[in-house]
Amino acid sequence: MDCSNGYNDLKWAIGLNRLMLKIIGLWPPDIRDAHEIVRSKCRLLYNFITLLFVLTIPALVSLVRVWGDMILMIDNLQYSLPLLITLFKISILWYKQEVLIPLIDMIVKDWIKTKMKEERKVMLSRARITRTITICGMFVILLTMIITFVFPWFGLTIRHVTNLTDPGKPLPIQSYYLHDVSKSPQYELTFLAQGIATFTSGLSYTAIDNFLGLLILHVCGQLENLQSRLTHMKICANFDAALKYNIQDHIRLIRSIQIIDDTFNLMLLGLIFFFGVLFCLQGFLIVNVINQKGQLSFVQLGWFLAALICVLLHMCLYCAVGEFLVTQSESIHRATYKFAWYTIKPKAARNLTLIMLRANKPLYITAGKMFPMTMATFCNLLKTSAGYISVLLANQD
């Protein structure tokens, strides 16, 4: 057995995700600390109000003003759609905070309990993937902030600016405010407010995605450990006790996936809709500009292309994690059917059918309880979205 400090492993595995969610007030607070509960709710309320009134509403008002101009609309939607989805994701996780507490407790117990070296190695491997995704997400946030806010401060804007959207100095995000932002210090204060709100939005969007990945990959690691225990169960001194423990562990993991799916299925459905709309519009704009050598500079066209790739990778990540979950759950099914049941007692062999029946159906996370999040779904979504791009181009002609 590995007697290393499980708390250090736990801190390393979930530390970045917990920090990001704590900053925005979405990490479930300790119910024994009343002050921490109040602080968490204040951070969450500040985050939500800032996103709503500093960015989302002004961006939607600006969208109404530029309605009919395709380039300006797409320039607006690449910000306003992610803002709406971010508010939607925050609302879901806020509403489901209490439901997620047992999952967090499960992760803590899995890390701090005594385990075999092989099991710890598998868990660290899955945690390393989660940390890598989290670090990449933080890098993307930093890069986006530099491109969106630092460059415009020196006059290098990547937006499509017109007198309709920006009568004075251009703001980093297309928006409309009731006050005059062309004068100082209103412009500088609005610029700063947009920067803070955009950082909060990016942090919220990425942190919730990373948290979903953390939960699923942790369950995948536990499924892999369960599959290993099932494979070597015949060498256990007490076969019945080992089988009972593995069945209980399998049921625990199935219930965990059900909780995850119940919590995030509406969010994933919204993300599929968001991806489809944004992919169609940005793909249409890029193809249209390339064909007609239109109104965007190479820098602006490169920004639209980078945004399209980023959205594409995010959706691919959701589906890849879901596909990995299906693969790991099917490995339990294969391990039970390959077990040499004829070498054990008949009564023990009959008991083995309990886990066979539960492993017969693969585990999925779904979008709205309708579409399983797998790579097949991702490919179908790409094919459908590309078809709509051709429809938009045909209607334009």
C-alpha cells in the first residue's frame, strides 16, 4: 500500500480548479463556516451583476443597433453569445451547488484513503490531464486579455470599428452605454470596467468547464481502478468480500455520473447550440471574406479564425471527455465477461452477474438528456454546422 500523504495529492489534483471557482464564488463553501458562506455569496453576486450590467446588456443593445450588417453582427455575437452562455453556466452551477457537495466529498475521500501504488498512479495521471487543461485555459484567458485590451490601448484594435458602433474612441468590446464614453474619464473607466468584467467572464467560463472535466476524469480514473481490481479479483483470499466491495464501488460511480449528468446536461445542450450558431456565423464570415476579399484586415480575419478554432477545441474537449467515459465504462463490462468464472464456486459465479448487468449499459454524459457527448456527436455537429454555412453562402448569392 502507498502511505504517502493523500492530502498533498488532493491539494495538487484539485487546487487550481478550487482556486478558480473560489474566486468567482462557485466552489461550495464549508457549511460550518458562516463567514465563508457569506463571502462566497458576495463574490458570486458581484460576478453575476458585473457580467450582466457591464458587458451583457450593453453588448445586446449594441447588437440591436447593428442588426442587418453581417460583419458587425458577427463581431458582436462572438462576445455576446459567450457572455450569455457564461451567465447560463453560472446560474446552473449556483442552483446545483448543494447537489455537487457529495461529489466533492467523494473526490476528497478517494484521494485521502489508503490505496495501492498502481491506483494512485492512475489517479495522478487523470489529475495531470485536468491540471494541463486548466493551465491551458488560464493561458487562453491571459492571451485573450492581452489581445482584446492591451493592443487597443496602443491603437491596435482587432474589432471591425465603424461610426455606428464607436462614434469616439473604440472600446475593446462592441457595446452601447447610456453615458458618453467618448470623453475622459468616462472612456478610461468604462475601458477598465470592461477589462475586469471580461477577465471575470473568462475565468467563470473556463473554471466551470474545468470543474466538469475534473469530475468526469476523476470518475474515469476510479473506473480504471475498478477494472483492474476486477481483473485480479480471483487472487483475493476472500472472493465474496472483494466482489461485494467492487459492486458497491461500481454503483457509487454510476450514481456519481447520474448526478453529473443531471447537473450539467442543460448546460451542455446550451453549449451545443452556442457552438453551432457561432461556428456557422464565423465560418460564413471567413469564407465570404476570403472569396470576396471583403472588409476585414488580415489581423481581424486572423482573430475571427483564432476564435473559431478556440470554440472548436472547447466543444471537441467536451465530447472527448465524454468518449473517454464511455470507453472506461465499457472496460468494466469487458473485464466481467472475461473473468474466469468457471474457476470459482457456482454461488460466487452467480453473484458475478450482478456487476455484469450493471455494466451492460455504457455511462454517458448527455446534452439535454438527448445527445450523448461523444466524438460521433461532435462529428455530426461539425457536419451539420458546415451544411448551414453552405446554405448561408447560397442564400447570399
